Amino acid sequence: MREVTCFGKATVANFSCGFDVLGFSVEKPGDTVKLRKTEQFTGVKITVISGTDRLSSDPERNTAGFAVLKYLELFNLDNIGIELELWKDMPLGSGMGSSAASAAAAIRGIDKLFGERATDRQLLEIGMACEKLACGSAHADNIAPSLFGGIILIRETDTEDFVRIPVPKGLYCMIVHPDIVVNTKDSRNILPEKIPLEQAVRQWANIASLISALYQGDFDLLRRSLTDYIVEPVRRKLIPCFTEMRHIALQDDLFNLSISGSGPSVFSLSDSEDKLFHAAEKIKRLLCQNGIRSQYYISELTGKGSEIVDCEV
């Protein structure tokens, strides 16, 4: 095989009450990476970055390029040359796993190019190294669902130990991205250092019932479990109109509304795609009235991760 193109999917991390341990992938938006073998040089060269002027073309500083470098290093492919093209179709710093989507597309693509020789653990290990490059910590709640699809439970946040959670049929997600900037450092610094035991117990109970609801396909239990008592109450202050957006979601009978990742994107679930479209339009109008541009994305949760879209032998 000489050339491969892969689509890396956006993700929702911190799945409501599952801060740092639960995430899921969505069908859109995402990033596309094309990888091509070449004999003109060895190593990795990024030849195209489309959709943003904020990313480095140095593969040591770009998660897609870094992923390919780590893969070649892992399998001792020192004499190989790879040209990489990256098309960004999602905003940076959006709370939708932008860096992970690029990395996942590159990881899947380079593994396909060399005969799918890596194990899931090796793929995730490379992905976590890319996340550490992007934000300083090797967390997996974006990269794991982007790579493997569906809903992922990270059993230990600093290891490759994860569990695939079943995706109930007929479950849809709405993500709304306001065009504002939420500084990741600020969103981390605002978190409480200590948590009252009573509050922690309520959170644990919701995480347990959320997992149970997903295994059972019980949407009523799922709806009741989507409350975060620890992180969201402090982070919501960084997102304009959050209370009003949640009011719209609840008014339209959605499954609550929560922060995606560290924001500013928010997400909601439903068993009705039409309800999500209706609420998304209302939220878009609300944000516009407050001087904030926004985009929204709606897709069914399918359980599919990053996908090969084209190959050339």
C-alpha cells in the first residue's frame, strides 16, 4: 500500500459525571489525514495543513505528525519516508478533542499503511503521547474513543487500561460550539481541591447508574444519571448563557445539557434527532442574540471510531 486517507472523529470527554474517566466519539465533526510513502527522504514531512494557520508543520510539535513519528520509532522503521497532509474540520480548543482527532486519524492511517501490525494498547500508547504533547498530560478520555469509537471508560487515567461500554441503539448527540475561548489552564485551576464526602457519594452513584443505563439501554435511567455535582458547577461560570442553554434543552425534553471536555462546547443526548435539531436552532439563536457565533453538530452514536476512507496500492 502506498497511500491512505483516514478520518479522525470528534469526541465528548468528561461525559457528564464521568470527569476524566468517560468519553465517547461522534460521527461529526472531525479531521482528515492523508499519509503517503515516499523514497525522496526518510522521516515525516507535513506538506499540507488546511483549515487553520495555528498549527505547526513541525512533526515534533503537531499531534498528527508526532503520531507517525512515534509509530515509526515503535516498529523501527528508520528508513521510511512519510508525507502527511492534514485537513482540520473542527475548531481548536473547542472541547471536542481536536488534537486527539488529528492524532487518531494519523495513528489509524499509518497502521493501515503498514499492515495493521499494532495492538490496541500500542495504538493508545501512541495516542496518549500525542495528548501529552498537546496539553501536557497523557489523558485518554478523548483519544481512546476517537481511536476505538463508542463510549470508553478509562479505568486508570495514566495507563492504557480502558473498557468499551456498549452504545444503546437510537441514542443521538448534539454538540453546540460557541465561538469563544475558554483557557484550559483556567478551566483546570478553577476546579475544587477538596470535595465533601456527601457530594462525592452522589457523583459515584450517578457514574454507576450511568454505566448501568448504557448496558441496559435504559434511557429513563440515563436521563436521571446525567448530573455532575463536582466539575460543572464551577466550570459553567466560564461559558456564557450556560443556564439559558440548559433551560432550552430541558424545555425541549433532551437528556440534560453538559459541558463537553473543558468547554466551551456543550452537549446533550436524546432518543430523538428531531428534538436535538429543534433545540440546537433555539440555542444558536440565543447565542446570536448575545453576540456569540456558534456551530452545532448532530449525529447518532454508532460505536465506530476513526475510519479509513481511501486507500491506494
